[in-house]
Amino acid sequence: MTAYRESGRTVVLIPAAFTPAEERRWVAQMVAKLQTREERRRRSLGGDDDLMARARALSLAHLDGVPEPASVRWVDNQQRRWGSCTPADRSIRLSSRLRAMPEYVVDYVLVHELAHLVEPSHSTAFWALVARYPRAERARGFLEGIEQASGEPAGRPEGDAVD
């Protein structure tokens, strides 16, 4: 039995042999567990100030502290991108959908956007910067899997799973 979110819906998978009473009980229990898990993740990832601190730490750890964002914040209006960056004003925005993802995936998206502050395009130099994050390939695969499961085309340049 499992529960997860997909395209704004809650999906609960339970055995077909359950009685209606068992179904109601297990669905309620699985939805409650899912909500608890999501709330725990939201708290651990924190607000915009926490996200800025996380971005600074990742910049130091993986990009020699070169990219210095002016702002890093969660946004609710990115439904087709995981993150975006405006190099001109050094602002980074992460989709609030990432709050349901593992922390290494959030960190990958942050590193990706931080790399855009150094290399605005998806050049070879850009991807070399992103590759400094040790879990970059795993995180990209995770995001590509999410996009594949949603059935929606990624619609991003160069197969880019972020922006």
C-alpha cells in the first residue's frame, strides 16, 4: 500500500480485495501519513531565508563560492520548471513542487541555478560546473522520472530537467 501526489491529486494504492470499510480506513491512514511526511519535508527545507543559506553553502561547497545570489526563494507559479534564474539581478526561484522531493534533488536544482550565475547558457562549461555536485546525475534522473511519470513533455532546452 502506498500514497503519493501526482498532478495535484492524491493517489492511494491498496489491494482490490479490501472491503469498503477497510478501504476507507486505509485511505484515511495513508493520506494522513503522506501529509505528515510532506509537512516534515517542508519544515526541514524551511522558508526563503533557509533556502538562501542552503544556496550559499552549496556555492561554497561545490562552486568555490563564486556564484553569489541576491535572492533565492520558493515560488508557487512554476508548474513546468523546477527552478529558474535571472543572472541580470542574480535572483533564483525554485518551484514549491520541489518541497516534496528528496533534499539531494533540491540541492541539485540549486546548484544548477547557481551555475547559471556563472554561465548563463547550457554550455559545456555550464554542465562542468553542475557536474561538481556529486549527486547531479542521480538528481537529474529522478526529475526526468517524475516528468516521465506525469506524462507531460519536459519542454526544456537540451533535455534540461531544471530550467
